[in-house]
Amino acid sequence: VMHVMKRTDPGFKGFGETYCSTVYPGVVKGWNQHSRVTLNYVVLAGMIKFVLYDDREGSPTRGAVQEIYMGDRNYVRVTVPPGIWSAFKGIGMETAIVCNVIDEPHDPAEAKRCDLNENHIPYSWDPKDR
């Protein structure tokens, strides 16, 4: 059983919307950064490698990259605060179903995107990472 989120959970800042998407093995989605929204990701089926990068001014973890393997072999919820860059890659042999609970309704004006490879983020997506 996977509990996606309760209002008493750490990381819950309010409810804006929940959306789900799929990612095929070997496909990378991202990089995205939100200025106001807190993200709460879970993977309902399949597996992903979720990567976070902190470039927030004054943050004690500025410059840090974190990889989290999550999905049906590691049911976790990852909370991403505003200002953190995130991207994920489908791994394994099955399509992954990714769910995100956010604290505001989606607003494209508050999000930034950058190219997967041509960017300032010190991370390289390994083509063998399947």
C-alpha cells in the first residue's frame, strides 16, 4: 500500500492539484524549477531516477546534486521545495507512472525550464542508466 499524502505529512503545504504522467524507460523529463510551488512526487508503478539540484542563493546545500531511485521497488515520497531544479529518467523495463501533489494550481509563469544537456547544472545523464 502506498499512501501518497496526508495533510499531516511533512512537506504538505496545502492542496493546489494532483497530476500524473508516464515516462518510458530511458526517457528523461526536466529540468524544471518552480519559484513558489512545493512538489511532492511519488511513483505508482515502474521506477525512475529522480535528480535534484540546489542553486538557491544562501542555501547550505547550494551546489549539491541528489539522486533518488524511487518506484515500486522503493516506495517513497520526495518533497521538492521552491527553487530546486528537478528532472527524472525512466529506468528498468516498464513505463513508470509518476504522481505529483502540488500546493498551488499549476501556473506555467512560475516555472522555469532548461535544456537537459546545455545548462549550468553539474549533472550528466548516463545513457547506460537503464
